[in-house]
Amino acid sequence: MVEPQLTDNRVPDASLVRLTHVVYALHALSLVIGAFGAATVIGSFVFGWPSIIAVIINYVKRDAVRGTYLDSHFGWQIRTFWYALLWVVIVTIVSAVLLVVIIGVATWIVGLFALGLWAIYRVARGWMTLRDGRPMPA
């Protein structure tokens, strides 16, 4: 695995490392709410308050982590959120079109399930990499 090149090797402040853990925890909370609540896992991840708050924190604090390995985690978290939203929209549109031939419901269920697994993987992988004090790969 190739480690990304950092602009400088500054060591992040401990409070920023804790904040990055909190952001992962907020994303994980959204996934748990989706898994055990009435919503879908991915729906809760994209539209749930914990994930929305987490992404806002990412954007507000991004300059503070520039040049540290935490910058790669912030980028990972932001991309995970926006890609999940994009794919939810795509799966929903494709499934709506496929409703005409009756398989739209199945594609929607399978698509959202797969996206939920993907989001769980992204949050777990990022959080474990952060725990090890390493940057996310580019």
C-alpha cells in the first residue's frame, strides 16, 4: 500500500485527532441508527443529523488539519459522504425507471443494501487507520 505524500510532516494537535475520532463516531452513529431504526443504513448515513454534522465539522476544521495525516482522513470522510449521496440518487433514479419492468423495487433494495455495506466499510476502514495513526491512501 502506498502512503500519500503530505505537504509537510507536522504532527497534529491531540485535540484534532480526538475531533477526527468524533467525526468517525458521528458517521458510525448514523449507520447504527439506520441499521436498527426504521430507515435504511445508507439513508440514515446520508440524511441523518450525525453524518450531516460530521461533514460540516470536516469542512469547518479542514484548514486546521492541512499538512498532517488527518487531512487524508477528512478528505476520506467528505468523499464517503458525497459519493454515498450521489449513489443514492443514482440508484433511486435507475430503480424508478426499472419500476416499469417490475424489477425496480429489487434493484432499489439491493442497491441501497450494497451502499450501506460500502459506507460501513469506509467508516470502519478509516477509523481503524486513524487508530493506527496513519493517513488514508490516496
